Amino acid sequence: MIANVTFQQASIPQARAVNTESPLRDLTAIIRSRTPLVAVESNEEPQIVRMVRQIGDQLQLKAYRWSVTEGLVAFNPCDQPSKSVVKSQEVLSFIKSDSSYCLFVLLDFHIYLNDNVHVRFLKDIALAYPQHFSTVVLVDSVLSIPQELRSFTAYFRLPLPTPQELRGIVCEVAGEWGAENGRREVQTTNKALDLLVRNLAGLTATDARRLARKAINDNGAISESNMPEVMKAKYELLGRDSPLSFEYETAQFAEIGGMQRLRNWLEVRRSFFCEGAPENLDPPRGVLLLGVQGCGKSLAAKAAAGIFGVPLLRLDFGALYSKYYGETESNLRKALETAQVMAPCVLWLDEIEKGLATGDEDDGLSRRVLGTVLTWMSEREKPVFVVATANDILRLPPEMARKGRFDEVFFVDLPSTQNRREILTIHLRKRALNVASFNLDELASATDGFSGAEIEQAIVSAMYTAHSQGRSASQQDLLAEIKQTRPLSALFAEKIADLREWAADRTVPCD
Ligand SMILES: Nc1ncnc2c1ncn2[C@@H]1O[C@H](COP(=O)(O)OP(=O)(O)O)[C@@H](O)[C@H]1O
Ligand SMILES: [Mg+2]
């Protein structure tokens, strides 16, 4: 199924894949505007260094690079200072006292910004700018500029590669791989290549290159089966230390008994994620699944990602509040941004009532969290399909279920007799029991009022009992187990009746 396209060595662009023209123009403009300090937070160090060198040539400024290992090195050997300038403080002293009309790019300077002598030096350099007209460009993968220096500092960011540039990067990487492997050609299909390019969106050139390399290295091909790995690796780059988790386990609807209407609803929207969206079609926004505990809402959220064939990201409200105490809102915003970069994907908000309590006992924090989520849901531009689940509607703020937030609000009720038959079949099969040896009609009627989770539990317990007696579970074992179980629906009959009444004219049944 692979291999209707191969990369021809000749088709690989000779020039670098990433367009450096417009960022070069922007950085030049910053330097020309007489800025003493420029902060560049980026892991594209070689590109920034190249740009500084080019700008030096262009503006006829002497240009230098400093690193802790090599000291100060002039790009043009004629400009090399006569004495050696190696230590971090020496370079700052050199800039302050001995430079005029120069450009300095200082690498890995982040750690020195924690030291007040270095900070003072940089401030002196900034204040003396009208005497020396030299600009210092700081490059590091993380850079936090101390308060004292902020008013002298301009920030520069490399734009992320466009889809076309990403395609160029993939071609370059494929060419390199071919050259290293006896001119073998990387095999791929148009579809797999498109998918890879789409999945690299939102990454820097270096990261995109690394992931493309990883995808190819496996087997010398870019195939659709590489994508889950690519997405997982991408998530690790973006989502580290975030309340979002990447769920490896998506599910298939074949594992769910019932929910036919929800299943059809998702199937109809599947093409949006699989075959690229037609322009005049709005992306599906998401669904809210409300209903009785243990009836398969979480399972259905996983199956949505399975149907669409996209990654599943889960936002853990518990972690959002506890682990990131005091930074809840900024972490929420970051997590939502990550979800957009991972798009198309399913964002799963499990048991939202726990995260979005309506009470006032937290200084309004959960209200603000709710506000952030709702605003984001109505403004997000990328295809992030939200599946939210909730067991307890009374703890759910009314804004949440209002029409327009979600495309549809589905009600997940206790399974019907027919659905219990399906659930029994699914779970007996899953545990390698012979379905034909059970009387499903009898079991289905005996489990009236059971949730899917309770049916599953009864099967598991019956298997334990049978196993302890050295045999395989039988109809009788199951019936005995079912008889002993008191389903939650019996304990909370009133609550479930209220839930149904509430849901009747506000939601659509998922069957
Ligand atoms: N409709 C169903 N079909 C198959 N299995 C189900 C169904 N409902 C529940 N289960 C089983 O019960 C487990 C727990 O269900 P879950 O999806 O967590 O319920 P909820 O999120 O509604 O509380 C599932 O992982 C699955 O094994
Ligand atoms: Mg659940």
C-alpha cells in the first residue's frame, strides 16, 4: 500500500527548505532601530547566528559570536580583537569599552542573567549605546530577561515554518536519508506525506526535522502507520509538564454496546478529519455526553478519537487545580494552545463537573476556568473536537449545556435489553469465553437496571469464582453473580429519575 510516490534525488530542493527572508528583514529592522539588546528565545541557534552574520555584512557592522567554549570570534578574521576575549565578563567588558558599530551574538547566556554583575554590565552597555552603537543579541532556548533590562530589550521570534516549508524540510530529510543509505529512495504515498506535513504543523524547523527523521528512520518509508508515533513525539515536545495527557488508548465503537445514534453522528463527521475538510464546512466542535455513571461515556470519548483517527488528549482537571496551584489559569491556557497545535485532535474533558464547580468558595477560580474554556470553545480556529463528559448535571453550570457551545448534548442512559445483550457479548468475547455457550436472553433480562460497568464487573467476578474451582465461567456462575449485585440504579433510583427528567427536553438520547 506504500510506494506510489518516491522521492527523486533531483526533486530535493537545493536551497534550504525554510524561507529566511522575511525573518531576516524583521531582525534587521530591529537592529537598525537602535536597540541595544535583542532577546531571541529559540532552539534554531545556527539560523540566528547566520542571520546576525548576514545583517553585519549588510549594514557594514563588525559582527562577532561568543560562546563559553570558543570565546569571542569575529565572523570576518580582520575584525578579530588583538587580545583574546574568552570569559563571559570579559566579553561584556569588551563590548562596553572597546567596541563601536558592532553586532554581538552571545550564545547560552541564560545562566549569566541570574548574576547581578552580568546584568549590571548589560545595563551599562545598553545605557552607553549612544557612544558605541553596538547591539547585543542573546540567543538561548529559554531566556528570561531580568526586570532591570526589559526596557532596553527587543524580543525577536522566528516564525514557525509554513506547510510548504515543512514539506521542503521533509524532502530534505528524505534526501539526506537516501544519501546515507546507498541512494535508496524513501517510499511514501501522497496521503501519508500530506499527513506527515499536516502533523508537523506548529513545530520549529529543528523539531520538525527531528520528527521527520524519526518517521523515516524506522523503515525507510513514510507511511500512515508512522503517524501515531509522530503525534506522540510531537506531544512530548509541546506538552511536557502540562495538565494535558496524551492517551495512547483510543477505542473502537465495536467495543461499545448501543449508542447507535451517537455512533452515526460521529460517522457522518468522520470525513472532515480523514479526507481534509471542504472549505465551506464548519469544523465539528464537539459533544457533551451526560448521563448515568458506568454507562460508557468515557469509553465513547475514546471511541470518538478512534473513529476520527486523530490523537486523543485528555485534560486532567484534578492536576490543573492541585499540581499547578496558583498557576491554574495560565496552565489551562497553555494546555488549550497545545491542543490547537496538535489539531486535528480530540480534546477530552472527563467529568467536567469536577473541574467546573459553580461554588464561590475558591475566590471565583473555577468560574474563571469555566470562562476560559467556554471562550476558547467558541473562538478556537483549529479542528479540535471536544468531548466532554458529566455524571452530575446539578453541579454543572447551565452555560455549559446551552445550545451552541457543543454541536449536540447526548444523554447516556442505562442500557436497554438489546444493548445489554451487546455489552454481554462484547465482554464475554473480550475475555475469550464462548458466547454460544451462554443464554444471552436470560442474562440480559437478569441484568435489568445494570450499567455497562456493572455487567462487566459481574462477568469478571464470575470468572474468579469459576477459576478458584478449576473451571471456566458458566451461565450459572454469571446468574449467581448478577443476583448478588445491587446496581447503583437501585440505590439511586430517585437521582436517576431526576436526571432523566432534566435530560428529556434538553438532550438527545444516544441510542
Ligand atoms: N455501553 C457499553 N458497552 C461496553 N462496555 C461498557 C459500556 N458501558 C460501560 N462499559 C464498560 O464499563 C467501563 C466503564 O465505563 P465508562 O466508560 O468509564 O463509564 P462512564 O464514563 O459513563 O462512567 C468501560 O470501560 C467498559 O468496559
Ligand atoms: Mg467516565
